[in-house]
Amino acid sequence: MFAYIVKRLLSGILVLFLVSLAVFLLFWYGPSSPAQPICDRSTSNHCTPEALHRFEHQLGYDNPVLSEYGTFMKGIVAGREIPVGSLKVDCKAPCFGVSYQTSQPVWQEMKGRLPATLSVAVGGGALYLILGVPIGIAAARRRGTLGDKVLVSSFLVLSSVPYYLFALLAWLYVTLIIGVPGLKTTGYFPLTDNPAKWFQGLALAWIVLGIFGCTTYTRYTRASMVEVFNEDYMRTAKAKGLPTRTIVYKHGLRAALVPVITIFGIEFGTLLAGTIFTEYIFEIQGIGYWALDAVQHMDLPVVLATALFSATALIISNLIVDVIYGVLDPRVRLS
């Protein structure tokens, strides 16, 4: 097990290196200079070739690309000083640079936005399982009936709707048509400041994520449970006269959850990486909202940081899922 985890960690580090290099090269060799956005911002969109060259020299963008990439990676490990105008910002490790828009260290801003994304991910991910797994079990136990067919068909129709359209329609319906009293449908409030406002600001986002996401987990749970019900050990347990509840939840669900957990690990990593549509529609200032704004303004340090954070979240979530395999299903052996 230990060797397997070390192997996965090393492969994850390699993936992070390739992601950072790809994003860095994408901006470096893009249609415009990586210093163009900060030059435009500093000169009120009157950036001359002379001013652009001055900013490129100040930021090190006239150096060889591999040398500058090495400086960026060194900053993540040991920190560095970054020139901002006539001043130098002490960017402590992990240093992803200084935002072009705010002139603040990227890591400081990311730490401030991480609780919002984490709140959305945990609440939405929990509803995925709380709604999807029990409904999928109920459908599997009644497979072939009219209720099962209606449920599966309706969930297929719902999952075929683009998520951004579903979320936008839900927001418009709740805010403009019915106007739920006492429910603030947008924004994020820190949990430590006001738990009630924290819950109110995220409730609709959680509900929308949960309803839309549970369709996938209902289908996967149903399919997995139907397959498990046909296993010999399930028929043996039934022949022994064990209670139906014990057969379903103690013997069947544990094995059926393996593929469900696989999908959940990937999707939860995606939620942590930043739910762009959810955060943008419900005005939640999280990682996804921040990343979208950074791409629009070509804020290279922020884009690099969010890309690395997304890759890290996906790698860690997949590693945790692989370890959980051995707990849920003894037939799985990691080597």
C-alpha cells in the first residue's frame, strides 16, 4: 500500500509539473505579450511599445522562457521578491506571483476565496450522495416496475439539460417568480461570522447542485445494485433467511458503492477545483469565479495558481478514492 501511494504521489507531481509548464507556455507564446495586461492597466489602455518593453524587462519576460519558468517554480518552494512598479513585494512561499489586477500575492487571495469554494463543494457533494444513493437503491429494488422506469426516464431527461441552464433557470425562478422569504439566494458569508447567513447564501446553490448531480448517482447506484443483486453471495444470503435490510445495506451496498465512489471522487475534485457556473450565477466569490475573471483579464499568475490548484485537487481526490477501494471491497488489492 505504501509503495502504491508513493508511486501515485510521484505521478501526481509529474502531472502538476506538466500542467504548470503547459499554462506557462500558453501565455508566454500567446497572441500578445504576457506583460500586455499589466501594461494596459498601468497606462489606462495607452500601452506603447516602449512601455511594454519596460514592463517586460521589469517582470523578467525578456529572459529565456525556461529561465523564467524556473524562477516561477523556485518561488513556489522558497518564495521571492517581485517588482511592482517602484516597489518590491515580498512574496512568501508558496509564491505564485502577484496578481496583475490587485498587486497582491496570489496565494493570499486564494486563501481568502478557498472557504467559499470548499463550502459549495462539501454541501453539493453531500447532497449528491444523500439524494442519489437512496433513490438508486430504491429503484434497483423495484427494477422493471412502472415507478422505476418513470424515475430513470425523468432523471435522464434532467441530466440532458446543460447544468448552467438548469442553475440559471432555478435562480430566476426562486428570485423573481416565487421569491422565497428569508432566503438570500446569492453571495457568501463566512461561517465563523454568521452561520445563518452562511447557510442562507449557499442553500440554493447546494440544492441546485444536489438535484442536478444526484441524477448521475441515482443511475450509477441503481445499475451497480442490480448487478450486485445477481451475485451468488447475495442469493446465498437471501436463502439463509437474512432480513432484506441486512442483505441490501450490509452485503450489497458495500460492494455496489465502489463504482459510485469512483465517480464521486472525480466529481468532488472537480467541485474543489472551482464550480465556475455555480459561483458565477449565485455570485459566490470562490476559486471558480476568480479563475474565470483571471482568464478574461489575462491575469497570468492567477491563472497559473488556479490551474495548479485544480490539478492538485483532482490528484488528491483520486488518490483518496483508490485507498478507499480496499476498505469498501476486500476483493480490491492495491499493489
